[in-house]
Amino acid sequence: MYQDNIVLCGSSNYEQKYYLNPDFESLPEPIQRELQIMCVLYTEDIGGILTLEFDEVGTLQFVTRADEGDLLYDEIGSVLKIKQLREERKELLESLELYFKVFFLNEDEGAAGNLEDFL
């Protein structure tokens, strides 16, 4: 079992960069693009840094950070945007959690058949 959160991907408005953890390069290209679009649009709208991270039990967390003096970072908008993304991308996020649990945590291997529809 993992001790720390595992970063799936992230985007920084400060550096204008997107990052995908190389451990997840086996995800299908359309899913990788969707993650990139989702993260980059978030940081363009809200500012700061967004990372999608799996916790020790495989739950996907939206983690946001902003520089201390960043007056343009929209903290209230961040909460609302994450709520919107969780609702609009619910199926994708649940599938990513299942993928992580099966292939990284070696849990619920019987669910691997459900991943065929996803992948």
C-alpha cells in the first residue's frame, strides 16, 4: 500500500505547464487529453496549481495550491469549479479510481472487466 498520495496529473497557471505522471501513460490517449483539458481549463479559470492525486485507499482528490501573494487566485471559484467537475466528470473520475485500485493497489480484480468498457 502507498504511504503518500500519488499524483495522476496537474497543471500550473504560474508556469503554464501540464504534467502527467509517467506511471499513467498507459491510459488511453483520449482520457489523457481529457485530463489535460480539465486541468488546464481549471488553472486558466481559477489560477494557482491543480493536481489530481490518489490517496492511500485510491480516492481521487483535487488538490489546489496558490502562491501566498496571488491576489488573482479565486478561492471561492475553486470550490465551485471542483464541485462542477466532480458532477460533470463523475463517470471518468470513478473509472480512474477503479483503474488505480485494480492496477496499482491490486484490489477488486473482479472489477477489471468493467474497465474494458472504460479503456
